Amino acid sequence: MITKRIIPCLDVRNGTVVKGTNFENLNEISSPVELAKFYSDNGADELVFYDITASSDGRKLFTDILRETAENVFIPLTVGGGINTLDDFDRVLKCGADKVSVNSGAIRNPDLIHAAAEKYGDQCVVLSVDVKRVDGQFKVFAKGGRENTGLDALSWIERGVKNGAGEIVVNSIDTDGVKKGFDIEMLKAVCEIVNVPVIASGGAGSKQDFVDLFKTVPGISAGLAASIFHYGEVSVKDLKKTLKENDITVRL
């Protein structure tokens, strides 16, 4: 049985972790360095660090706060935000990231995924996709969920994997911060078309939501969440105990 991963997400704006609902109304929470160290010390399997306004602001990702964060964690760190070129991949990896997440940059230049996978290996390349239903269809959004690209999400994900993405993060804008459960329908659809690890993001509100996720979509590799961990509503350790009690394999 493949071990399921639990991944806290640090959405960082101007050096501070923030969280909102449906990608809007962002509230400041804490220092990414302090939170990252806390999660690293308390059972998280990996961490995701997103500089969430780098793309929309048209700037490069802040590397000073990233470097300090990376120095304080001892679990795999995935980093994204403002990743548009191979130089951006190189810069982030040199700051201590283990994997690089690309979103808007890949939409602008789909060849970036292939080039990065060729240079750094597909295990380093994570395709993050912000998805929202539009007229009943799954559509890809860019610039932190602000811009509808018109791309069909399933076709885009399939293309990304063919180009060399070694992992997919599926961010449901519809369920983001709502805390009523993961977008099971969408995640099932994604798992049916790819053979790389898929990380579910958006909607976690309780330990039961993770149980339901892994039970109903067994192809899912990991569950990612932010606010329920940041606000102390659920601890990673307690969540893993509950998952184990429900016969879901996790690293304790």
C-alpha cells in the first residue's frame, strides 16, 4: 500500500503567510519560517511554499525568505510563484527547494515543463493547476485564480504530464477555504487520465474530509491544506492517527 502524504501549504504574500476563501479576502497569519519549522517538526510529510502574488505582480519570487525557510525544514519543500524560465527553476533549487511548482509560467510557455524536466529531472517539476467550473466544465485559471485561460483543465493536465511533469497539484478554486471537503468529482477525473502522483488541494475542513478523500479517490497521493492547520483546527499528528485508524497508510 502506497503511503499517503499530508502537506501543509504556505501561501506567502509580502513575506507573510496568508489565507482566504476562493482565492480572495486574504488574511495574514504568520511568518513562513516559523510555520515551516513547526510543520517540519510535527509530522508533515512535505511542505509547499507559494509566493502567491509573484505572477500577478510580474516579479520574481522572493528568495531571501525562501532560503531562510528551506534552512529550517528537514522534509521535502516544493516552491512556486513567478516561475517563468529555467533560470527561475535554477534560482529556487539553489535556495533549497526540492521541487519547483509551475503554474502561470507553463500556461504562457508550455515548453517550460519539458525543458525543466530535461534539465533537472521530472521528479523536480510539479505542475500546479488552479481549476474552476465554468458552465459545468473544468477550466484552468491563471494569475492566482484571477484570469480564466479558457483551457480545458483535464486536457491541460494530460499535456503537462506528457511534457514531463512528475507531479500534479490540483487546486480547486470552487472549494478553496470553504472547508466542506475536497472536490472529489474533479480529483477522480484527474486520476483517471494521469499516472503520476496527484495532490488534492482545496476544501479540507476536518479530519474526515481527508479520510473521505483517500477512501473515495484511492489514486490520490497526497492531501494538501492550509487554514485548518494554520489555525490549529486540526494537527498533522492527530490527522495521521485518524487516517491510520481508518486503514489508510501514513508515515507516523
